[in-house]
Amino acid sequence: METITKKYYLKLGVSEKALSAINKELALTARLKLSPFARTRRAEMLKEAIVFPKGKNQKKRKITEIYKSGNFIIAVGKPGKEAAPDFKRKHYITGETTNNKNDMNPFIMINGEKVGNDLTFGALFEQIEHLMRADMFGLELLGMLIFRMAFMLDHNRNQENKWRYAPPKGALAVLKKRLPEVGGVPVDIFLYFLDVLALNEDVKMHTLGHENAQHDYG
């Protein structure tokens, strides 16, 4: 295995200046405890999502826009598939068989039209697997940004005082050049969608009694 040095990155076409800037931008704060740092932010986003407006059924979903970038919108529709009365899961605490009433349907739109089919985490990471022979530094950057997203290191409060993902500008600019698309959408749209998909997973877990967002995070 090749040792990771500056020469390694130079071979990949990454200058020392660019590498230094990215390292500075993405460096973790010394002794930062990641799980406690993320916990309160994730819990606030969870509470916000639970009260998103809900339609009467799958065909009459109410839409909440969460991110917008260019002609793209990343949104959720409620109720999601697991909120259907005939969808059954067991509550983690009570053991009761129930539907997942707060489930949402995350999706991407471009120019008002939905992009592709409903995606899961598995489907998204299959898209990443297809990139294994793509730009190696681009893949490293993507992995670093996903790691940081998981612990909400790059989430900031917006004008409405809501937590929203805001990828580091320098790293994102480099990533867009080296890995412009993932799964047929711009890489920044992929990241925004991944954040919304993770939020829906938190919502589903919470509804079924697993207090992951409030008591632990990983």
C-alpha cells in the first residue's frame, strides 16, 4: 500500500497550496467530542421534521422544501410510504405493531419535475461504489464531507433559525471540479439529498421508540 504523503497528492494533481487550504478548512477541533456535538443539533432537526405538514394520504402529500441550489430543490413529502395504515413495524420499546406515522418521502426536483425513483441509503452508496475508479482525491473529499455531515460539523442556523447543511465552500469547489456528479445529479445536490435522507431515518427511528438522536449518535 502506498504511503499517503504530499508526493502522493501531487501525483493526483493536488497542489500543496490546495491541500493545505483543504486541510485547514476540514480540520477537526482538538478534543471535540463528536457525538455530543451532533446530538442537540440532530434532535432539533428531528423535532422540526416531525411537525412538517402532512397530507391525507400518499397521493395527496404535502411538500416541504428543505434545500434549493440552482434549478434543483431537495424536499420531503408527507406522509411517506411507511406511514400507510397497512405498513407494519414493531415499536422498539412497547413491542406494539404499528405503522411509522412520521415517515417522509425525500426526493429531488429539477425545474419542478421529480428526478428519478425514490432512493434509499443502499441505492445511494451503490452510486458511490460505481465511482471507485473515478478521481481518487475527489472520492476522498466526498468521504470527508459525508463524515462531517454525519456529525453535523457543517450545519449552520439559517435565517429562520433552523439547522441546515452548508458544505465548506473551498472543499466543495474542489470536489465539483474533480467529481462533478454522483448518480446523475451534481455532487452538491447528492450531499444535500443524503442529509435529508439521514434526517428521515432519524424521524423513523424516533417514531418507533429508538431515541438515537437524543441519547446517542453514531
